[in-house]
Amino acid sequence: MKRRFILKFKRNTIDKPIVYKLAKDYHLVFNILRANISPKADSMMVLEIEGDEGDFRKGLEYLKGMNLDVEPIEQDVKRDEEKCVHCGVCASVCPPNALYVNKETYRVDFDYERCVACEHCVKVCPVKAIHVYFD
Ligand code: SF4
Ligand code: SF4
């Protein structure tokens, strides 16, 4: 299974190898989609985690026991290809560059795997081509 989560770290947990242990002890594959780390304040990370169901469950229990908030990203963002006019506005506000201008075609491509469901693109699209769906 594969899911995306927002991890919120308290200031005193940022120096611990929490994410590394997901791979080492729980055999989970993780992909860091976005991170905002500060030694002087609370930090956050958006992770995509993939693995067997049993390992996945144990890994999540481990994270929750490490004094950090784990929030699943339950929204799914989809673009209506018929409506999109490739104006590029959404690409300018997308933090992880999931929406980006393809330098060869000059069209706006959508890399779903990088999307962290922040909804910035939904608010700015002039033709309302992007929608959020809830699990
Ligand atoms: S803002 Fe809307 S119309 Fe413009 S490229 Fe993005 S999805 Fe397409
Ligand atoms: S919701 Fe839109 S702006 Fe936010 S990461 Fe996904 S594609 Fe980018």
C-alpha cells in the first residue's frame, strides 16, 4: 500500500533519526515530498510511504509513539484535462512543482505523485479545472 502523510515534529524531536528507522526497522519505502525543518521551531514533512500492510501499520504506530503528529492526506487532486487551457497560473503557486510548465511542449504537466494536496492550485485556476476529492 502507498499513502501520503503530513508529519509535524516538535522542536525536541527533530534531531532523532525517525524517518530513517521507517526504512531500517519497518522495511518501508519513503519519499519526502516537502519539508520545512527548523531547529528553533516546530517542523513539518510531507512523506509518501509505501510497503506491505503489516509493516505499514507497525511503522505508523512507531511514528505516533514518537511524540509527533501524523496526519494522512486524504484529499485527492484531479485536473480536468478538457477544461485546462495551460495558462500556467497553477504552476506558479504549486509548492512541490507537481504542476509545472513542460519546457518542450509549453503545456502544464501534472505529476500526481508529487502533489501534497495543499489546494493552492484549486483557488487560482481561472477555469476551475482542478478539483479536490475526499476519501
Ligand atoms: S491554472 Fe487551470 S487552466 Fe491554468 S494551467 Fe493550471 S489547471 Fe490549467
Ligand atoms: S494541490 Fe495543487 S498546488 Fe498543491 S501540491 Fe497539489 S498540484 Fe500543487
